[in-house]
Amino acid sequence: MDFSSVETEYRQLKAQFDAGQLTEAGFKARLQELMIEDEQDRWWMIGYETGQWYVHDGEKWVPAEPPRPAAAPLVEVRSPGLPESGQQTKEVSVEAPYTSEAGNAAPEPVGMPANKPIRPRNASRWLLAGLVAVVVLAVAIGIGLRGGGPINEQSAAVAPVATAAAVSPGATLVISQSIGLEMVRVPAGEFVMGSPEGQGSDDDEDPQHSVSLDDYWIDRTEVTNAMFARFVDETGYLTDAEKDGLGTVFDSSTQDWSEIQGANWRHPRGPESSLDGLADHPVVQVSWNDAVAYCEWAGKRLPSEAEWEKAARGTDGRTNPWGEQEPTGELSNFADRNLEVDWSDKNVDDGYQFTAPVGSYPAGASPFGALDMEGNVWEWVADWYNDGYYAQSPSENPQGPASGDYRVLRGSSWYDAASRFQAADRFRNAPFNLNDAFGFRCARSS
């Protein structure tokens, strides 16, 4: 793809967006494929609102006129290396980039519309979010994010899923080795893992213990349908549900789960369902095996259980990512009035019956800026499950038991009651099992 082709495609997409034929999330998802590298190994991006070209000069993104004829084709794994700035940085969103001209306030982030629709539950780079200026990074192909260091806060940047205000002070947001998701950096150090005896959802959360981890990066949100689709398109991968010909779907009328022929990540609620309007929702109907395959393709890995919990609750021992407050419709997606089950909270409206677009609840961000760590979908992590593991877990970089029958999931989902929500909660399932409430995010070591 050359510069002229990118400009032509941008104009077509912009026209569709302006005419209301393409949602903001859809527009941003399509712009993922428009980042380009030239013959001098410089990276170029096209602005979301204005169509202005920007080039990375080694320190920041600056407006520039691209060379003609165009540059080399898109590259999937490489990205420009940016020096440490010493300033607070904000992460980039590859899935939903947008821009504004310098001096203007950043546009509203992708999230729930004023009239929050009830949606059926379905499977489905560089840049920095400036506090006043936000420039889009039309991120390229792929499902992970471009690798590299943090970007100077004064440079143009992409403001992905949430505004800078949603990120706790001191959080560092950068792009990963692959394309597709922003990642947040979790610094090395100790945190308190688990729950005091008798205070957790289950007794497998105790004893509460101190764990020290090396620094690492974790996806800011769950992997979306759009990102998983890129992986499948490029590799031809078949998920466990596609191989087996069925998936597991929750039926609110019976308040139970059923195996449905033809249910898979493309058809999360059965063969009659689709991913229409769900590009920015977390992919579901994926097994632990599927999650591992995606993360490996993206140049990442699944987080360990300890890494997941630290990213969710920080180092102050809080119960939930946002603190001690009970879940609300502004903080998380859980069983509310939109889900007709006995355990739902009829006084809360989180806007969605099943999954919500990733990053819809910026007020629920963790201390490190990770979103959707509680609610939306359960997330596979790397570890085998053992209910007594905490009593023998090493104090540094625990990786879980050496073997087992089940893998761990973390984070609760749209299906779960608010009373179950706490960052220490543990769940388990066989690595080949899946349903429309199971998803994942990836991590990578620094």
C-alpha cells in the first residue's frame, strides 16, 4: 500500500463516517491498517479527523508531506524506537485511534452512547494521548500493538479507548511489539495477592501473600473481534469451537448454559448470530488454547495469574480496580437490569445485556490504567489451577503449578453478580472449554 492508496481509502472511510454509514469505532478499526513505513524506515500515519500526514522524527510525531511516489508496504511487527522522555506518557490505542488538531480539546473517547443500547451478548503505535492535543495514529494491521518505548507527552498522539483523565497519574501507556492493542506498563515490585482468610469469594484466594514481580506490559483492554479477525485472516487459524462445530451459549430464559451447534467466535450466540456492530467488543467463544495461539502470533503471551492481579488492583491492596466501591453501571459491565436473571441488580444499568465495547468504563480503570479488568468477560491467564497453590506459591514471579486439569480465568463477566466482583477472585475451566463470556488479553515481558 502506498501513500496515495492510503489517502484514497481514508477519504472513502471518512465519507462513510460523515454520512453515518460507519460508526466511530468502525472507522477507527479500519484505520488500523493505514500506518505505513517508507524506504528510510520512517513511520507515517494519517490523522483521523483532518487527513493530515504525520511522520515520526525519532522523538515525536510531526506534520509532514509524504514523499512521492509512496513508501514500502506495511510491516507487521516492526515499529520506530522512541527514546525515553522522562515525562509521564500515555498509551496508544491501535484499535480505535482518532485525532484532533493541536490546541483543541481531545474528542470524546469511544464508549457507550448517551442512549446505551442493550446489545445481545456476542463473541466478537505509536502515539500518546495528549492532555489537550490528540492526534490519531492510524495503526496498521494486526492484533497486537507496535513495539517500542513511550512517547513524549508533547508529541502528537492517538487517544484510543479512554481519555488521558481515565488513566491514573504515573501510569505509562505504550505500544506493544505487535499491532492492535495499547499496553500499559506495570513496574517491578511487590503487591498483595489474594484475600484474607474468610473474606474472599472462595477459599482458594487465601492465604493472602506478598508477591514480587519483574516489570511487564499488559494489554489495556481485552482482545477484540476486529483484532482476532486479523489473526485468523492472516493465519487461517481454526478455533476449538470451529473444530468441534459447537460452542456454549447462555440462555437467559432458562438461566443456564447450552452447547449450540454452529456457535463460535464468528457466531457467538449460534449460527444465526454475527459480529455485526461488535468489532470493538471482546472476542468470546475462545478457549485457553485459542488465546495462547493469538498471543503468540501477536508476539506476546498470556499474563500469569499474578501479573493479571497486580495489573488489576495495583500495590495498595484494593478490592477492585477502581478501589473499594461496589460496582456501578459507570464502572463495569456485570449482571444488571439488562440481563434477565435472578441474580442481576435491577437498580443498575451498565448499558449492555451481554458484552460491551472494550474501554466503555474508563472510570473503572486500574491504578496502572488497565480497563475492563473486572466485568465484561472472564479472561484466560497462563497458569494451571490449584486451589491450594497460594500456600506454596513462590514469592517472586510465580508461574502457577507445573500441571493440572484446569486453567485459570480472572476478572468476572457480564454474567456475574456484583457481589462476586473483587480483583482476587479466581475461576477455572478446562483449557479446551469456551463460552460467550470467556475472552482474554495478552502480556509481554519488558
